[in-house]
Amino acid sequence: MMTKRPLGRLIRTICLGLLQVIAWHTAPVLALTNGLALTPPMGWNSWNKFGINVSEVLIKEMADAMVTNGFVEAGYQYINIDDAWQSSRGANGVIVADPTRFPNGIKALADYVHAEGLKLGIYSDRGTQTCGGHPGSGGHEVVDADTYAQWGVDYLKYDNCNASPSSQQADYQKMGNALLNSGRPIVYSICAWQFQSWMPNCGNLWRTTMDIRDNWQSMVGNMDSNATLSAYAGPGRWNDPDMLEVGNGGMTTTEYRSHFTMWCMMGAPLILGNDLRSTSQAIKDILTNGEVIGIDQDAAGIQGTRVKKSGNLEVWCKPLGSTNGTTKAVALLNRGTVPANIVVNWSNIGLSDYGTVRDLWAHQELGFFNGSFTAVVPSHGVVALRIAAANPPRLAVLPNGLPLHLRAYGVSNATIVVQTSTNRADWLPLLTNTPASDAWDLLDPNATEPQKFYRFVMP
């Protein structure tokens, strides 16, 4: 016998089905069509720092700290509760929050988080139990999705414990469909610890790796696993090499800067895992660097890739704006144990001739460079750059009579030497300067010969 369904839900189901058919025929890469997570999600999750020790008090304090410590201004918005918030199932199978840890329930907590201008995320599992032994969603997908929607949940992390491997795709699709039909937009994070080709058509993000640990080898191992899957990433669909460990104490500040940079280069979700209430200034400076976050949040959604490797020295490139655009984010990564020079050639990143270079950690314009750029990179460190194609510097003569009045264009922060000649063969230096502005005026009081020539030299 057919079960009757509310008319509103039936209409939503038909509309969503039509959208999925349209997406199937028009999208070159299959993707979930819920219109969410068009840039990689940014937020915080309780697991890396607190494990199963979650509570209403902790979540409220993290929401407060996200607001007061400048993380919201940097773009973070999700406060995500991981495992161990559940205690049992009540009437009609509805999931119940632990009354001791969450005495006011999840709905009241969601209201608190929303009042801060943030969004609330929650955790469950496709099995009958979560990884921590609490009630999972297996067999209760619809009632759980509807409950999350009624509570005001905005994000679901869905784990992979205590369930049959043979039903993995079907289980994740059940919850995906239930979320789509719940009547509330909920970002869907698949946590199955390994990429499968069906995932982009099911979730907004999916784990590509096993759990990260707070050490260098684990971090670069997850980075390497995630790096091979760039073709699947884009707006609304993200490869997830797991949450950030920045600030948890197992790596150096240099290594944490590399960790954060490489997640941004790969367009990974930026889900913080440290204690936001006691973040040091050095760690906060990493996690709120707007220029590096801008790489991650670029609207084109292109995942950066490794374009050059020589032993432990690597060059990564992420096109900004479009695949064929002329502005690139570039990371020079030193996986070795000693400092080293790393060279990025313009041919590595799809540019030629001149380019302007900006250091995104030093927040400094480095000037014009022709064909390549070299930096000294510390052990386990990174140099993050924004490189943009540029017209070469040029000189123009202004019609002001004598002494000769020249204007140099396109020379901002570039060290240049202006040379003069009367025969275009023998050149003499006129002056050297590093102008701070793009247009720079100079005078040659000895320019009495009308046949005098001028040129730039950039050492």
C-alpha cells in the first residue's frame, strides 16, 4: 500500500527530481544540485581538539569566540558539533540529545548560534551506531533529516562506522535524499574516508583521506592523497582532506602556515579544529590571513595542483578567476629538512614575459619579474604568492621642453635602472630607483641632444 505524503514534500520531491535530471544532461561533472557550498565551507568542528567531550556550554563558548576573536570577519560561519551529542531515540524514533550535556536541546542551541550570525552543524553516521558508540542514522534517515531541519541545523557531517561496505553508496544517497526533502538547506558532508566516483553527485564535500593527525607526516600524506582528485572539485562540490589541525600544538608555526596554505591552494573546506577561546596571536594570524583565504574562496572553485617537483621542493599553482586566467596563486613548498631556493618559471604556471609578484604572508608587493621568480623557503615551510601577467615597464617622453621630462609606467616596487645612449650601442646609467607607484616621473637635466635614447634595465 502506498504511503500518503504531505503535498508540500511531494512537490519538493518532484522539483528536486527535475533539477537532478537537468543537471545530469547539462553538467560536465556530476554534482549535487542543492545550491549550497558554492565556495568551500569555512567553520569550526569539535572533534580534533575535544573528541567526544562536547556540551552545550562548549559550543556556545566557541560560537562566542568565533565572533569576538575576528574569525567571522575572516569568513568562518559554521559551528559544528561532532560525535557524542546523541543519547537515545524517543517516540517515533526521533533522535534525542544527551540531556546532561545539552540540557536545553539542539533547537535552543541552534537559535543561540543563529543569533550570533553563525550556522550550526551536526554529526551522525550511516550505521546503527556512530564511531563513538552513540545512536546512528541507519534506518532513520528521513526522521533524522526532518528533525535536523526542524531544529534549524545547517550542516551535516555523515560518518561511515558500523555499517556494511556493500551498502555504502545507497546509505549515503538515502541521507542525501532525505536532506533534500527536509525543507531546509543543509550542507551535506560525506565522511567515508576515501573518495568514490559517486560522491560528487551525492554530497557537497567528501573526505578523500583517513583521519588527519597533528603532525607533519600526516598532514602532507593527506595533502598528497587529495591532490590527485582536482578534476572533481568545483562550486558546490569539494574534495576534503580532513579538518585543520592548526593551533593544536603538534606542529611548528612554520608547519602550520604550510598546512593552512596548502589547504587553501587545494580549495579545501577550512574547518578549524583548535580551541578558539585561547588562540595565540601567531595562530590567529595564520587562520585569519585574508589574502590566503582569498585563494581558497576564489569563486571559480579550481583546485590547485602540483606543477613542478624536484625532490622535496615543489611548486603548486591554482588559477584564480578562470582556468585560463592570467592571475595565479602559487605556493613554493619545501618538504625537506633544510632551507632551499625554489624557482617558479612562468612556463610552469601558464604565463610568459613579465609578471607582478605579491607575497601573501608578508603582505608585500615584490615587483616585476621576467620569466621566473625565486625565493628561499625554510624547512617544512611555504611561500605563498599571487602572480599576475603584466605589461612590461615602458618610458614615455612628456612634451615639457628641456630638461627632458620622462614618465615611467608599470614600475611599481620594481628596482629599475634607466640608461641613456646617443647611438643605441653604448649605454650609460642615468639613475636607479624603486618607485612605489605605477607611474613615476624623472628628469634628465643633461638631455640637450635631440637624438638621446633611454631604456630600462631591471637587475
